[in-house]
Amino acid sequence: MPRDSKTLKLLTLARDLRRRKARERAGLFVAEGVRSVEELLRSPLRIRGALVAPQLADAPRGASLLATLARRTDVESVELSEREFSSAAETESPQGVLAIAEIPERSLDTFTGVSPLTLLVLDAVQDPGNVGTIIRTAAALGASATVALPGTVDLWNAKVVRSGMGAHFNHPAFHCTAEALASFLDTTGTELWGADARGETIGARERPARLALAVGNEGGGLTDATRERASTLVALPIAPDVESLNVAVAAGILLYALRS
């Protein structure tokens, strides 16, 4: 059993944060794995604590991270048995480290006066791996922010965070209602384009200085509401015998084309 009340509290919190409602209520998320925790420690986000298990010290990189955590007086670290750690971990083969941090407060208000502007809008994109990859790609290709509409998987889901490989910690990625996005587009003169296989080829027209690009659900594409709201539908020219591309791949190519 955990050895003291602080350890028990942190372990219980990590277990609880596996649920979306708990993350939203507490304003906290979990970053699991050596790479994610390394990136989190380098980020400006506030870290509430870390859990470590014996297997972390088995690899040189893990041992180095363990030493870094020991030096961080602002991060409370607690050691657990492998069994205790597994009860909070979400990976099949835990690396022996996870950290709990505060979800940063981000909103569209930050981008009211930003120009040029490129917002990537996730319209009910549901696969955690895809969403994490999209956020990392958006950060790499210079998107101003990634905005998730209702129906999209929680951006702070542990698998999304792992797939993002640290992008969440600096790139502005946040949830937003359809109403708030519509109001922002109207008041700031930001144009909305939607990615759709039936749209015109990307690059056929010059992009506006302030642009929001929406990509849709893996199976159903854009929702009707987003499709109707979009002023333009754009597509990638792909071989006729290929029906579609993975949404993360398509988002990356579209963002590159818009940057070019």
C-alpha cells in the first residue's frame, strides 16, 4: 500500500484523472512516459506532482529523468511499487513515470488581433492518436492554434497527450463551442474553409490573411453545421483509386500548402 497520505492522494488523483469529467472538474491532466514527462518539465506548465516506479531506472534515459525529478524542488515526486504504478498508468507496458499538471487556460480571445492567422479546427475528430498527431503537426507547421469543436475527443486524454509528444505544452490547443467559434469568425473577419474531398484543389485560390481550416470526423467528414458555415471547401488532389487520406495526414498536407 502507499506509504503516506501524500502518496495516496497523488496516486488517487492520477487514477481519477483517467476520466474526462475528472480532468475537466480539476483542470488537470496526466502526462505518461519518459518523453512526455521530459517535455512537460521543459514547458511553462505548472506540475502538481509525479509518480515513479522502479522500472524507470532500468534505462539510461529513465535514470536521467529520475535524477532531474530529484533536483526539481517545485515538483513533488513519489515512489511507488510497479503494481501501484500500473493501477494509474494507461499504457500496456508502463515506463514507470507519469506527471500531473494543470491544463493551461487558452481561448480564442488571445487571437482577436492576430494577423496573419491560421486556426486549425477539429470538427468531431474522435481518434486520440489522430488528434495528438494533428496537434504536433499543427505546431510544427506554424498553425496559430488548434481548436476542438464538440464531438472531438478530449485534447487532454492521456493517449492524445502521448501522441502529441509535448506539442500540447506550448502550442495553443483548446476546446471551443461552435457558437463561440462562429462569433469569433464574424467579429474578427476570419474566413472558414472546410476540408472536403468534393472541394476545389487547395492552392486554387489565394488564402486570406485570417483563416480557419476545419477538418472533419474520420468516417463522416465535416458536420453539416461546419460545412454550411464554410465559405470554401478545399481538397487535396489524390489518385482516383484512393478514396481518402487519414485525417492527420490530410491536415498536415493542407497546413503545409497553406503555409507555402
